[in-house]
Amino acid sequence: MRVDVVSIFPDYLTALDLSLVGKARRAGLLDLRVHDLRDWTTDRHRTVDDTPFGGGAGMVMRPDVWGHALDDVLPEGGGGHLVVPTPSGDVFTQRHAEALALEEHVVFACGRYEGIDARVAERTRAAGHRVSELSIGDYVLNGGEVAALVMIEAFGRLLPGVVGNPHSLVEESHGAAGLLEYPVYTKPPAWEGFEVPEVLLSGHHGRVERWRRDRALERTAARRPDMVAALDPQALDKVDLAVLGELGWSVRDGRLRPSAEAAPGPVAE
Ligand code: JB8
């Protein structure tokens, strides 16, 4: 897979030399190239920003500099995929990571200041490329670099051959099960007075699996009620439904709902 990142702070991306993504690059699974946007400036001061039309605070990244950069980095004639990290984008999820891991070539345009002139995305789409404006969550960074790092790490570990044991990819949080992960423990069995739950030492595989499932359901109900509401009740067993029942969830009209939530009744005139 080929990935290009364009930024005025290319050094931010040096973290991608490390760990799994670095291993993927050295193994030839990921061809990652980082570019300095200022290489496409033409003035003596290497200017990348200008004042916003309509007024307001801050500066906006100039379309002409970005246009020249993207002309050089996106595939000629269209068919590329441009990802623009922005707090106003669709929220990036594991589903986006899975889809990006299947792509042949992705380009990241990392903005700074108040963002990139909106005509850059418009013109890139008009040239026949896909453009995805994506947010990594409801908070604001100073630029797109860290968001690009997050997305590249998320799909980089899904590239075939990057994670040693593909089994470790199937059970994890935000996988197909739609549940958060259960808590994990290692040696020693007692540490500073805190003990590993007895069942995990029992060697009873069936009881371990059930315990883990119950903890996953409990955690998900406590931390992510939105994920419980999105579960398919048909994919749950009787014990799952009993555990969720204890946690205040029941099935109504084929969907999981908080048991206390009032059923829609007749509306008074
Ligand atoms: C200027 O919060 B973010 C983000 C913030 C930004 C830009 C891009 C992304 C560009 N500020 O993900």
C-alpha cells in the first residue's frame, strides 16, 4: 500500500518510523512518504496561508499551494483517495480503518490554522478522486498531523502481515462483536493485595469464556450505552440477554432499549 502525507510539519510523522507501522514499512508492506507542503510554494517567504474572505479570526491555507502539491502526489487522471483530517468531518471509526487498509493509494492533506480553502476538496473531487473529510473525535487539535497519525496507525496494523497473530485482531474492542473488551490480567496472581479473578486461574475454558463475555457486556453497558443499543438481539444468547436484563436493558420491537425507558404511548391532543 502507498501512503503520502503532505504537511507543513513533516517531523510530526517521524513517529511512523516506530513500532508496527515502522515494521510494515521495513517489510515492504507500506510505502509511506511524507512531504513538506512548503516545497510547493513559489514566493521568497514560502507562504502557505492568507486571510479569510468574509473576515474572522485566524488564517486559511491557500488553495494554489495545495493544488500544486496534490497534482504531484495524487495519481494522474483521477481514481486516488484524499483524506483530509478536520474536526468538521465524519467521525473516523474502525470501519473506516478496515476500508482504508484495502486501498492501493491514500493521500493525507494535513491542514493548520483555520483549515484549507474549501475549493481544494471541491477541485480534487472534480478531478475524479475520492475525498474523505474525517474527524478523529469531538475535540480540536492544532492541525491534521496527529489525526493522520491516528488513522495511519489504525489501518496500518490491519495490513495483511503486519500484526504477527491475526487472531489478536478478531476479538478486540470495536470488532464485529460490537462490545468493548473484557479486562485482562497477567502474572503474578496476587499483586500488592490485588488478586486475579479466581475463574481465570481455574483452567475451565467454558467458564472463562462466559466470565469474559459478562465483563464485556457489563463494561459496554456502563461506558457505551450507544453500543448496547446498536447490538442485534438475534446475535445474543440467553445468558447475554439475562445479563443485559440485570443491567437494565430489555428487547422491545426487536431492539435493545433501557428497561426504564417509557414505551411510546398514545399522544394526548
Ligand atoms: C486545523 O482536531 B482535528 C484537526 C484540527 C485542525 C485541522 C485538522 C484537524 C486543521 N485545525 O482533527
